Amino acid sequence: MSGNFPTCDRDRALRLLEQMIRIRRFEEKCVELYGAQKIRGFMHLYIGEEAVATGVMEQLCPEDAVSATYREHGQALARGVDPGKLMAEMYGKQQGCARGRGGSMHIFDASTRFYGGNGIVAGGLPVAVGLALADRMQNRRNVTACFFGEGAVAEGEFHESMNLAALWRLPVLFVCENNLYAMGTALRISESATDIARKAEAYDVASAAVDGMDVLAVAEAARRAVDVVREGRPYLLECRTYRFRAHSMFDAELYRPKEEVAQWKKRDPITLFVAQMQDAGVLRDEDVRELERRVEREVAEAVSFAEAGNWEPVEDLTRFVYSEKSRL
């Protein structure tokens, strides 16, 4: 596990805190809208895991690529996907970043090189390998960051992707968001070896584990990892974190004790970071209040943008599904 990194300058502290608050408040608004049936279908919340996306994304360049799971709203916001277009996508509106065709589970935004949102467990790992292979073949020093949960480690795609990335020396940063539960199945009863980072040893891939509730620790571990990956070697970073909400909006959450959730909430990444920065004299109470006000306005504007959007015309529904080229 990585150690603590207790200090950073004021500007950086404000950026990191604003990003985590943005993710948290956006997700909380989505819960409200889901209850009002403005957002439909499946929805998986990132609340509690904000430090992972925030810390990792800080280390990436605009030219780098990102793939993720169906719990991807946090990564999308941290990557810079416009909140209004993201909310419109959640609504299924044409103004969404994927024209409303992806919805909550399949966020896609080519302008920020955010390549999903994948509904299939471990589905983003082979995509990341392909993106990294394209970069290597074209002699680009880009990184492809691939986010996935510990449940994906039980899938063949994880092992195949790690193996190919190692064999071909591909610039993939594999980021395992280990929140201890794959849907309702606890890691301790599904994996004989629960130290995810050590699984990289089987493929001669460098790895590290980090406290995923500490945004500065995540950022420092990700910086070291990205330095390795940018030189053309894959890396597995395990971020040990916890989701505060159920697996999805349809989950009764009967598989984990309330006491366990309460204990993890004491390590809320936002609360911890605020306390850390205030103790260091970097941030004041008014700074936090101002960020909250700013994010509140931003989320409200995103909702207004989504509400004002329109549905895709019925006559366009086959667009992007079938080729428009003439058949031979």
C-alpha cells in the first residue's frame, strides 16, 4: 500500500477537491432524477470512489485514451466530458455526448478520447489493448488508462489483456477499482488470492496497490505508473476503495452489513481530503463553501441543458446501425 502524501499547494488542492465534489453532487442529482423517472434503465453510482478517477485523471494528457466500466460517470467528469452533455446522455437526449444512444452505462465522447462505458464486465480491457496497440504501431507516446472493478479480474479478458500487453509492450495503465464486491459477491469468497496487484506478477507486469480513499496517494501512485507506461510498458494499479451506494439502483443491498458501510463512510475521500488540507493550512471553510456553490450551479445548468434537449427523430433510429454505402 502507498503511504500518505499530506501536502499540496492551494491551486492543486482546489482543483482536486472541486473535481471530487463535482462527481459527488452530479451523482446525487442523478439519484434524484432517477426517482423522478427522468433517467431510466440501469444506473450505477460512483459515490465513495471519487478519489480514484480524480487522482488518476490528473496524470493523463489530452492525447491519452480512457476506457471504463458501466460505473463511469465519475471517470467521464474527471476526464473533462461536458456535464451538460453527460446529463443529456443520461436523459437519452440527442444533445448527449453519444446522441442519447448510450445512456448511463455506455458514456462515449470522442472529443476527450473517452471510449466507454462498457456494459460487459471486463469488456473495456481488450478495447484498451487495441487502443494502445494502435498508439505503439504509430510511434505515439500516449497512455491508455483502463478502469475496471475487481470482479473483472475473474474474467478471461483480464488475463488475456494483461498477457498481450506484456508480450507486445503496450502502453496500458490497468486501473483496478477494488471496492470488494462484484455486484453482490464479496471478493473474499470469489478469489482464492485477494491481493489483486500481485496477479500482475504472472505476466511480468509492474504493479502497485494504493489507498483508493486518499486522492493524493492515488495521484502519486498513478504518476509513477504513468511514467512507466509512457515508456511502453503496461502497469497494474490496484486502488482499494469502496462504493457507498448499492451496486445499482435496482440492488436491495442484502449482501453486506450496514456496519461495514458505516465504517467505510468514515473514510469518505472528500471529508478526509478537506480535513487534511485544512490541517495543513492550505484550505479554509469558505473555500469549500465556494466550491459547493460553484458545483451546485454547474449541476443545475447541466440539468437545464438536458431538460431543454430533444429526442432523436424516429426516422433517424437506424442511423449509425447500418452502413449507408451501396452494396456490391
